[in-house]
Amino acid sequence: MRKPLSPLGETEMEILNHVWELGEASVSDVRERILEYRDIAYTTVMTVMKNLADKKYLKYRQEGLSYIYSAAVSPENVRYSLVDRLVDKVFKGSPTDLVQTLVQSENLTEEERREIKKIIKKLED
């Protein structure tokens, strides 16, 4: 059984996604990416990245005066942990209810529905 990860806030998840995409990143690297679509203070990014390291989502090494961060957990592990938490809290422990909600969603495109059917077929085989 996987060890549950501590919950993530919206900005934490945003920053973690950038680190996953970059592989390794300084605070400045992540801030530059976020500045492309919204304003954010350097100190905010720095604090959030330190908190993610404290929560064991990121690890870091020092290079000169800078810290270089990389992921300590894979995107899959974070997804599994978040989905497990969602199933427990929102769907009262029922993965069936989660899947039913997803497949009945009006937001799914036909392509997404086909992909879901392929996944289910693969599980059955």
C-alpha cells in the first residue's frame, strides 16, 4: 500500500507540475514560467518550493548561492495519492462512484470516451 502524501494546494500543484516538466529547476526558472500567464512574487515561489521540499515532494541541492530542485515523487504517485484521497472523502470510498461520475460527465469529448473504453477493454483482457 502506498504511503499517503500530504495534501497540496493549488499553487503547490502548479509549481510541482513545472518542476516535473523542467526536470530540474531553480526558483527563478519556475517563476519565469508562471510569469508567462500570471504575476507571482519570487519569495512566494521560493516559499512554496521550500514547503514542497519539507513535505518530501521535492528534493534539492545547492549550486553556488542557488538551490536546484527536482521531483522527489513521480507524477503518478501524486495522482494516485490525490485520487485515493478524493475517493475516500468525496465518494465515500467507492471507486465505482468516481468512475460513474467521470463517464457520465458532459465535459467528456467523444475521443476521451473512446480512450476510457480502451482502458476498460485492456483491463478486461
